[in-house]
Amino acid sequence: MLEFLRPIVDFAFWLYIGLGLLGLFFLRVMWLARKDRTRSIFTLERENASVRLTRAFAGFMIVLAGMLGVYYLGLVTPTIVPPPPDTPTPTPILALPPTATPPPLLLTPTQTPTVLPTPTPVDSVIDNNIDTPTPLPAATANPVVSSGQPPNCPDSAARISQPGNNAQVAGVVQIMGAAAIDNFEYYKFEFRDPSSGEWVFISRFDNMVPSGVLGAWNSDTVPPGEYDFRLVVVDNTGNFPEPCIVRLVVQ
């Protein structure tokens, strides 16, 4: 029921201005009536001036009372009239957008491996080739033609020990080294495409290897030439140290 007091508080500034101008008007009337009463010679004129002075004084007092009333209501109304309930509306607006961004998905660029990551035992490759008419498959049993120079890997926990730089390889190449960084998640093999310069995914392995056979790469899947081959070891946050890169010459 006291909501009608809210506009008085909201427009108090303009009420002060209006009442102030009205008070100045009554003060001017009082000043003119008092001036006429002192100058008048006749009794009737003095009585009229006195009446105007009294009315102007009464009007001025009413204006003064109105200004005091506005001031009082400005102090009391906020305590007895609650503010309009428009504050709860903005709360549900920005509740959902923070959950719509899934950046962690970008940390797993590797797809499901198209090549099975279990070609590590070279004996299985030899067994598959025994059925061929050639009785002695020397190319698959000894795929590294020359060992090359020892690789210079920046991280000993993510290194390739064999084959070395500029090693001449053919067929299935067995990769030796280590993949055992802190917070290990997986490691993968990649080679650089000479035509585009992009790194091409070969295979992924999820088991840590402190030292030994990391896996195998079938070099027959690429044309003969020089290729950069690298080992990338990724931790459980998606980060990885500087990869170990070796230059291989595919025969």
C-alpha cells in the first residue's frame, strides 16, 4: 500500500526545484505586499496589502512544509518500502556458457591407429614370409642396411637409439630406444612427407618402455628416399618434450 511513496523519492530532485521556485514566488509576493503596505496612505490599501502579505506568508510556509516532507520521505521510504523485485532476473542469463567450450579435445589429435601397434616382434614378420617360395628372406630379417650415426636426442627419456642418423633401411625397421617420461600417457611414430613437409602419423603405443624395442615401421609403405622419422612421447596433460628426430634413407 505504500508503493505510492516510491515516486516521491525517485523524483525528489525535481520536487525540490518546483517547490523552491514556488517559494521564491511567494517571497516576491510578500516583498511587494510589504512594500505596498508601507507606502499606502489609505487604510483600505494597507488592509489589502496586509491580506496579500498574510496569504503569501501562508503559501511560503506550505511550500517549506512540503520541502521538509519530501526530505523526510526520502529518508524513511527506503526503510519501509522494499525495492521493486527486478534484481533476480539477470542471475540465470550467464549460467551455461562456461560449460560449452571443450578445449581438452584438441590435445588428442591422434585418431584410432589404422596400423596395429603390435608389430614389435620381428619373428612374426619372418614367419609370414616363410610361406613364400624363396627359402631365405634376408631383406626382412635384416632390414637395416647401415646403422648410421648415433642420434642426438634432446631428452634421454624420449630417445631413439637405433637406427641412427642417415641409416639406410628397407622393409620392416625395428625402432630401439626409450619412452619413459614423467606422467607418461602414450608415444607415437611419425615421418615427414617430403612433398608437403607435414608430419604423417604411423602408429601409437600406450605402454611405457624404459629401454628396448619401441616398435616397428614398414618402410615399404613409402617410396625410396630420405625421410625424417621422429618419436613423440606425450604425458597425461597432452604436452610432450622435444621429439627425437632421425634421418633415414629408405632403399
